[in-house]
Amino acid sequence: MTQYLDFEKPLAEIEGKAEELRALARANEEMDIADEAAALDAKAAVMLSDLYKDLTPWRKCQVARHPDRPHCKDYIQTLFSEYTPLAGDRNFADDHSVMGGLARFNDQPVMVIGHEKGSDTKSRIERNFGMARPEGYRKAIRLMDMAGRFGLPVITLVDTPGAYPGKGAEERGQSEAIARSTEMCLRIGVPLVSVIIGEGGSGGAVAFATANRVAMLEHSVYSVISPEGCASILWKDAEKMREAAEALRLTAQDLHKLGVADRIISEPHGGAHRDRTATIEGVGRAIGDMLKDLTGKDRDALIKDRRQKFLDLGNKGLAA
């Protein structure tokens, strides 16, 4: 069953009417509703195109958070073969909001790491809604270090509202774990490519996305803070999230202009959740292209390339 966002309510009504007609026809074979249903489908297609033609930053946030978007687990199951999950930080616990392990991508051995939000109530609770604790980042550090020692490219899939801010996480060194994960991203001498597949929230995203190449899905977002959090701090009113989303410049299009994102991956009309297969295939092609772009570079060149990318941030936006 399709889940509709707030701004999609008019579309929901039209598609709902079309489905009601088809249900009546299934119950009564003598009814001929083909023309009426086709007309509603055509109207819905036009409305869908119009709704997604020029989304506001806040609406992009809503699309990026859609529960039916493909998640890390979906990408790993589809794009990677021989996936062998690796668990735990060898210190405290295994954080289920971060999944990662050895795999093959286009028959090339790689290390894949990503945030997993979960797909239903039970799995979302188990995965902590994609909000990693310190042990999640320490697991990622361990896997990146292993990839560096064995010469395996690292692929990260980012989809988190941010690192978990709970008391226990802070007591176990949340900020230190994020900082060390970011440091490991900068230090490893293998290709590191990252894709923002949904939300890229704060340092919790940066800890995975400090990469040689960063791609973003068309309706994904990447920001230092959520629009609601920003509005609460600046205006003491979370309901001003629309204004905050505009000010944060968090869309893939804004971040590509600023040089934060190297490429934008197109999504199907209506967002990634309306055609998960096409979205996953598009991400796979982008990962392949980014890895190919880094082929042949030695350890020092990769590290220099990565560090320079982040030292240069801001210059592109100022020049524009």
C-alpha cells in the first residue's frame, strides 16, 4: 500500500478513486470502467509530475525520509554479492543501526558500510531508526581499517537523521567516536566513495561521507542539523522548519553547486520509493563510475585527493 506524504494528498485522492473503480470491476465483471480508470491514471501522472517538478527544500526533506525509500539493506542485497556481515566494535557491543562487511561489487572485492533505518516497527526499533551509537562508529572504524590493510575499496551508504544523542551514547564517547571515524575516512589509503541515499544528518553522516567522491540521490538531503532542530534553536519554534530548510541549503542541487556533492543521481518520478529497482540500479551505476574514476591512483594520491576535496569546500560557492 502506497504511503502518501502531506503534499501528495490530492494525488492520493485521484489514485484512490482509480483503485476503487478497479475494485468494483473485479467484483462485477460486467462493469466496464477501463476508460474512466485510464483517465484518472493520466490525471494522476500529470499531477505527480507537477508535484515533483520543483520541490521545495522542506518537501525534499519529507521525500528523503519516506519510509518506503530503499534502505542500506536493500542496496546491499541487490548490488553486492557474497556479502559477509562483520559485527561488533570489539569493545562494547554490535550496533544494529550500522551494517557492514566484506562483499563483491561488480565482482570486485570491497568493504561496504552503511546506516540502516529498518523497514517496519520492529526493525526500526532494533536499528534505532538509523541513529548510530559510539559502538556503531567504532565498528565502522574497524572495518575501514581492515579495508585499508587489505587494499579493499570502501563504499558507504549514508541514511541517518544524525548520531544518537542519548545519555549512554554520550557517556561512551559519542563525539570522540564520530571524530575518529571521520579521521579514519581521511587516513585510509584506498578508494572511498559515499552515497547519500536518504538523510545525511550532521556529524553522524560526515563520519561515513568524508570520501574521495560523494554522490547524492536527487531528493536526498545533507545538513549540519535537521530543519526542525535549526528552527528550534534560531526561532524557538520547530514549526518554522520550512524557513530553516530553505536557509540550510541542504538539497542535493545546492550541495552540488557548493562542491560538497560530486554528482546527483536521478530518481524516478515521484521519488525513489515509487520505483525502488530503478533507484538501486542508478546508485549502482554511480558507484561503479566513481570507483572507476579512482582506479590507478596510489595510496598517497588517494589520501591527498580526499584531503584536498575537503580543504577546498566553500571556495566553489564563494566563486559562484
